[in-house]
Amino acid sequence: MPKMKTHSSAKKRLRVTGTGKVKFSKAWKRHLLTGRSKTRKRRLSRPEVIKPCDMARVRLLLCL
């Protein structure tokens, strides 16, 4: 059987931590930021961890 390929867009967007969790950056923080509150922009800038219900799908994409 051939090796599975890593999903290219997933490897650009997701990062695996040392403990095996998967981090990602939130969307909606690229442009048109003047209409958004400081609190919302600050919340969007923090990285988030993938929820356990989505981990099976992410593992397939990243070949973990």
C-alpha cells in the first residue's frame, strides 16, 4: 500500500503541540478590522485548540 499524503492546506493551517494537541489560528482577522471591537480582535488573535469531536478528521488530514 502507498503512503498516505498529508493534506496540504491542513499542514499550512494547523500545528501540533508537544502534547499532541492541534492548534489553529482563528479566521476573520485579516482585513476590515476597523468595524470590530478591540475585545473581538484580541479574542480572534489568540490561537485555539481543535475540539475533541473534530480530532478524528484532523488526524486523517495530517496523517497522525
